[in-house]
Amino acid sequence: MYPALRRKGALTVRQEYTFIESLLADGRDWAIPGGYSVVDPYLLVFYRWGQVIGLDMDANFPAWTALARATVARPAVQTVLAEENIVIF
């Protein structure tokens, strides 16, 4: 249903994800240079949504994948993911 709308939506998502990747690809450890912040788990949500809609996040967004892995490694994030039965990696 509404194939043109679906194509435009998919294109927009890919463009915005590519923009996020370009920001994260400058070598920073966290989304906001200087340290972990609320932005990192927020980006993890969008990372997961990319996986859910079928984007190859590992291959196409390596800097974002590194950020997601670092975020998932945090004990508090692991606790929440376990409680919500969410598997990201």
C-alpha cells in the first residue's frame, strides 16, 4: 500500500542514518565528545530500529555500530536490555 510513500520513507531513513554515521565517524568515543550522555542510549534505540527494518547496520554504519557496542557494554544498559528482552548483538 502506498509504494511511493514507502520508497520515500526508506530513502529518508537511509539519508538520515548516513548523516548520523558521518558525525560519529570522526573518531569520537561517544555521541557527544567528552563523554557518555543521554544521547548514546537514544541513538541505540534508532540503531535497533535500523536492524528491525532490515538495514545492515554493521556493514553500512561502522562508527555507529562501535558506539552501539560501547553503549550495550555498560552494565545499566545490559540490565535494561535483559529486563525488556531486547537483543541487539
